[in-house]
Amino acid sequence: MTIHDILLDPNIYQNPHKFDPNRWLGGDPVPECYFVPFGKGTRMCQGMRFAYTELYVVLATLLRRYELQLHDTLRERDVESVRDCFIGEPYPDSLGVRVKILGKRL
């Protein structure tokens, strides 16, 4: 099954042909088995490692070039894990780790 078939399956996503960005904000979570941005198995996208490497390089560049400060982030709510499956999951009411850009580094 292709990602196209999964994303347009009405049994998985309600009104799949309607543009609705709010479907990703809370509500009924879609099981992770349907989240396959790079495919799975022997036909998995060969560009996955390149895409993740690019994400790491961009993040490292941002952290190196800009002075950042935590903003409206509570360790107990937003940083600590409520459970640990493979990677830790934050508490359900977490706002995520938020940062404020103070300026460009010299």
C-alpha cells in the first residue's frame, strides 16, 4: 500500500479529500502504523537517511548561529517524560519546548 492510498483512505482519515490542517491538532489520534512518510520494508525510500541528515544539519546551524533562550517552558510539564516507549513522550498538556530567539551570534 502506498502513502497515497493510506492518506486518502476514508477508513483512516475522515474526509480525506478535504483540506483540513486542523485534523492534525488533537482529537482522535491516528495510529502510528499509518504514519509512513518514507514507506516501510524493502521498498522504503532511499532518501530517508539524507532527509534526516539534512534536518540535523539545519538544527545544528540554527543552534550555532542564533542565541536562544527557553520561553514559557516548564521542565515538569514540557521536558520530562511521562512514559518511555522507544523515545520519551511528554505529558498530554505539554506545550513542547519553546524557545525565544535573542539575536544572532557574532
